[in-house]
Amino acid sequence: MATVELRFSALPEHVRTARLVAAAVARRAGVDEAVLDEVRLAVGEACSRAVGLHRNSGVSAPVKVLLIEEEKQFSIEVGDEAPHAVPGSRVNGSAPGDGDVETDEDEMGLAVISGLVDDVEVTTGERGGQIRMRWPTTPPPTVLA
């Protein structure tokens, strides 16, 4: 299992770099060429979401992206350290109704990711969140001598 770890400051201009690195590693891992645009778009959406969460919450920690090459699948994990509301609670003492725009944008971003990736898992909590996306890989053809 090979893993590439990418950390970047929560700035929108770094999202493009994360997309390019993810697509290059996915290609090397054996993700089908026809799916690479979806990989790029999903990673861009997940990273943009993490950047927005960090900036809105005042978190200075970097956004973390793990690109994991396994035997029959390729996974990407995008992690943030922004506090997420636990259902029925408020984050950082916000008043009811605060953050509705951010919540709508967050839900829209997750909907876009879910539309692009068949195997996606989202976990959130008071210490941050993670989006894990998986794609199948095809092994490289064997060369017969």
C-alpha cells in the first residue's frame, strides 16, 4: 500500500494543486482514464469545502489530503480540523440561524461529491471532519517475455 500525503494552507489557490496531484497519483494507481475528471472534480470540491470550513472557523491548521493506493482500489481522504455541529447542537456558541448559508453550501458540496463518487464516506465531529472517496483500480497489464 502506497500513500502520498499532501498538506496545504487553507487558501483557495492551493486547491488546484491538490486536484492536479490527486489526478496524477490516481492515474499511476490504475484508476480508469475515463474517471480521472471525476476524481479531479471530487477532490477539488472536497478541498474547497475544507478550505471554506477552516476559513469560516478561523482554523489555521493545514488541510490534509491522503492519496492511498491499495491492491484493488484507490482512496482519497480529505480532512479538515474545523469543528462541525453535532446534530441538535451549535458550534462555537453560535446563535440559531447563524451559519445557515455555510450549512447550505456544505450540503451542496457534499451532494456534488456524492454525485461524482459512488463510494464516499463522510465523518464529522467537534474536532474536524473527513471525506473518504474510493475508486476501483485495474492492475497494469503483464508483459510476457
